[in-house]
Amino acid sequence: PCDASQNQVCNDPVQTIASIGDYTCTCPNGVVATGGAVTACIDDECAGPNPCGTNGDQDCVDPNTSSEVHHDFICSCKADASLKNTDGPARCEKNECDTKPCGDDQECIDPNQALGSLHDYICSCPNSGPKATGSKANCGVDECLTNPCDEGQICTDFNRVTMGDFDCRCPFGLTHNIGGPVAECDECKQGSSKNPCAWAGHPNVVETCSDPNPKANSLDDFVCTCANGVFKVGGAAD
């Protein structure tokens, strides 16, 4: 008399003619009906202990409460219902760096990806530069992009946040200037002990060096002159 399709169990406690109709039908989840089959064995998997966890941050829905269907409950995050999972807790996390809030030129790190912890991502400037939490960092401006040094000079901006600290350097030696172009890049004054007019292997031979155009974009035009007037452009005279 019970509904076998719902796995109902029939029990007749008193098997006498006088007690006709006292049998019971019991569903697998414990629902009982006396004297007839249980209309529907409701088995809501979300009704008992929350299978979606105990943090209280997820909702549980069982779309099919038939006793024959199990493990179909759905867990969804309360903070973002689009994050869900079937037959187990959902992953209520969101990496804020996935949307590239720091842009392509800064490093992004999200130390806590829980949905309850938003806007805590960290943007970092290149080369261990400034950082900011919840927004892009102020990495400053590379002053060398405006070509503040004279043609041929090498420009380096070591600190983009601080203005006016770019370095202009001659393409040889150690001559440089902070915050503006080098006044002149005299090849005869290379900022080191090297003499461009010295003879290789003859250090005692002294020649006079002069640079008629001491600009970084005018190289190898220095003149080496011997004591007897012999000279050569761009190298030691013979």
C-alpha cells in the first residue's frame, strides 16, 4: 500500500483483523503516514545542518526535494549570488586584481580575497616604488620623456615622484649634471684618467688635446697635436 517508487517502508504493528488500516508508510527521511502512502517524501537537504558551511555567508537551496534525488542542493554566496556551487559550499572569494585596477604598468596584489574584504588590493610602482591600497599608486612621471638633456646626452630619472632630479650624462666618462643638461661634453675631459691622445704603449709621449665642438652629438672630432705641430683628428697623432 506504500509508494515503493519513493522508497517508502510499510510497517503493520498490529496484525489483527480488528486493526485494519493501522499500518504506517515511512519515507527514507522519516516522514510517516498512517493508513496510506505518504503523498510526497520531502527531503530538503538544506533543512538540517547547513551543508553550505557555518559562516552564515551562504544561502542553501534544494531545487528537488524528492527523497530519490540527493546532492543537488546549491550553495550561493550572499554577497554575490553569481558565485555558487552544487553539492558543497561555494568559494566566496574574489580577486580584485582580476579587473586590473592598477593598470598594466603597476603590480597588483589582493592579500584577502574574501567577499567581505573589498578595496584592500595593493598597487605597487615598478622598481620598488610607491604603493597604495585600494587605488592606483602615484608613480610620478619620467622626466626624461620630455628630453630635458641636450642631444646625445644620456638621461636617467632615478625617482619619478620627485621632480627636477633627472640626471644628464655625457656618453663617455663621468661628466654629468642633475636637473639639467651638461654644459659641455669635452672629449678631452672625460672625467677619468684616460687621455684620448695618449699613445698606446708610449705613456711618456704627451700630445695636446682639444675639442673644437664639445657637444655630446659631436664625437670623435677631438684633435691631438704633437709638440712639432703634427696633429690628428679623432685619435692620437703618429
